Amino acid sequence: MTLADRLRAALAADDHAPVLLPGDGGSFSGGTPAPAAVLVAITDQTQPGVILTQRTDTLRRHAGQVAFPGGRIDPEDADAAAAALREAEEEIALPRGAVDLVGAADPYLTVTGYTVTPVIGVIAPGLTYRPNEAEVADVFEVPLAFVLDSMNQIQVSTEWQGRMRTYYEINWRDRRIWGATAAMLVNLSRRLRWAT
């Protein structure tokens, strides 16, 4: 069974649905959340990895943070998968045809007002990426087993806008993966753990 087939089976399994994180420690109260999608690109190799980006320090939102390639679902996007593929091509020059789409994982509601659909895709290892200089400072790969290991998922609480917020962070080498990106990885780890 290929990596893509194993991931498809894990996403399809619902006999033991995991307890998923509801959002960034709170709810969004500003109306209807905007739909967004990210690409969780997993490299097809003996020890699979996941592709992440380091956002530039000049962005208005989420400057310097680690993130999946992705963004808003535009009206011309057919669905979340189309948006995730478009964004990955725009942000890191990952060709749409290089991604074997697996399916969508559990949506995640951010405190900033987005319902984010993580779209899982399998890619060949060793691809060359060209970061969009306006948005992406760096592209890197993290071992999938590391980010999905609950021992590496640290729960942190802090006060934000007058309320205590709880979030996850995953520290890999000099990279701090936290907030919505870490939460989606935690949800994915729960989905894969329960489904295998």
C-alpha cells in the first residue's frame, strides 16, 4: 500500500473519531468565518516529511511565523483543494501536477476568523522550491513522525486580549511551530492515531 493510500484510509476511517481541537483557545465572534485552505504536503519516502514555510517579517499578519502554504479560498477556486494547490504554487512554486491529492483533513477555526481546511497531498522528495519573496522567507521540511508525536506537542497557556488562551507549539531545531499550524498537526496526529 502506498503512502497516499495509507493516508486516504486514515482520513476515511470514522469508527473511532478523535477528539479534535475546537480552535485557538476561543471562538470567533466577528460574524461568519472566511474559508481558507492550506496544503499539507507530505514527502513520499521511507521517513516522510512535511513541507512548511517561514513567513517573511514584513507581512501584516502572522509575520515570521511557520505555516503551511495556503490562504483564502477565492471565488474562482473550485474547492479547498484547488485553493491549497494554487496558494502552494504562488508561495513556493510547487507545481499543482506534482501533488497526489489525498483528501481534506478536519477543518480548523482560527481566532482570527478563518475556517481552514488542511488538504493532504503526497509529493516526491527533493523537489526544488522558489519562495515568493513577498510572503515566504524560507521553505523547509520537518520529519512527519516528529510533528505527529504527542511527546513533541507542547501545550502552552498565555493571556491574550484579556483572556487566557491555550495553544500548542512544536519545536524542531530552531523552528517554533505554533498556533493554528501546530493545532492542525495535533488534529492530524489524532486522526492518524485513531485510524490505524
